[in-house]
Amino acid sequence: MGLRCCDVSCGLGPSDEDPCPTIDGSTVRQIYIRPLNSADGAKVCEHTFHPACLVSAERVAGWGSE
């Protein structure tokens, strides 16, 4: 249904076990990753993320030198 984002640990979209999810539209908004100086709305890729999932994924992956 497009409610889960591309984060493998997405916690905002409904699970497969929830037959009738109740969804708040403001929490399932998804964003694209864009280049830093993108005035034309270009996307880096087709993956979409909930803002909260993107923050938690960054915390897990980190910004280390590896």
C-alpha cells in the first residue's frame, strides 16, 4: 500500500499482521534524499523514507570512516 518506507526497520508503516491499520496521514509522509544544492527537485535515488525512520537509520549506520 506504500505506507512503509524503504528502511528495513520501518516502524511507522503497518505490519503484515495488522489486517485493518488505522493510519495518521501526517506520520506516514515520506521524503526523498536530494542532492545538497538541488533547486530543481532532483532525487539521488527512488528510495523514500519517513523522516523519523531516516533519523534512526542514520544513528544505526553512523558516520564513521568505515
